[in-house]
Amino acid sequence: MKKLLLFVLATCLLISFKQKQLTWVAIGDSITYLNDHSSETGDRVKKGYLTRVTELMPDIKYINKGFNGWTSGGIAEKIDGLGLEKADLYSVFLGTNDWWSGRPVGTMEDYKNGDGNKTVYGSFRIIIDKIRKLNPTARVVLITPMQRNDP
């Protein structure tokens, strides 16, 4: 989690030298969703990564587009109905539920060829294409699942 926080923070620092308010749309699964719903964790999560980053960087406003239990395929399938908006920065933090459900990762060719929503790579292409339509110059941070332990 510390590496993720540092990575997101470093990326935000690179684009935050402008003294204007920046908008960050965080797309993800429960790890993103639970940032704003700590009571659903039995209050095990005190602060999520969105809150931690924006506390350190008050010029960034986040929009939480986390969906509890969703896979990259679910996000890609519903991408036009998620209410995503134009932003300066997007993060896409998905993969845990894909792994749990045994969804095929696919290959880089699935991404390059835009082969559809059959693999994680294909789903990421759909998601990135949507982001690029919203703002072709936005910074995009892709975050894959990290090692973790559940109690």
C-alpha cells in the first residue's frame, strides 16, 4: 500500500506544479470504493488511498468511481453508463476481482488490437479508450493488484 501511495503521489506531484485545482477520477473495484464507505469494512479501513493522497495534495479533488466487487470486464461493459467525466488525472485500479474470478488476463495483443471485453487486457483497452475520449491529454495511472493479507 505504501508503494501505491508513493506512486500515485509522485504522479500527482508531476502534474500539480500548476497552482490550479486538479480533478482526479479514480476508477476501480472495492479498494477504491471503500475509501468513502469505511463503515462497510467494519471500520477496518480508516483512510483509503484517495483520502491519503488528497490530504497531502489539497489542490487535487477526487471523484470516486469505485464499484464494489466489479471486474475490469464489468467496468468495460458499463463504461458509458458510469458517469465518468473529463478530468486532469485518471487512475484505473482493477484486477483483484478478475483474479479471484479466474478471468483470463489475455495478452498485450488483446489490448493493441482492441479485441473486446474477453480478457483483462481487452477490458483495459475499452476503459483507456473511454478516458482518451473524455480528455486526450489526461494523465492515466494504471494500478494492478498488490500483495496483501486479509485477517
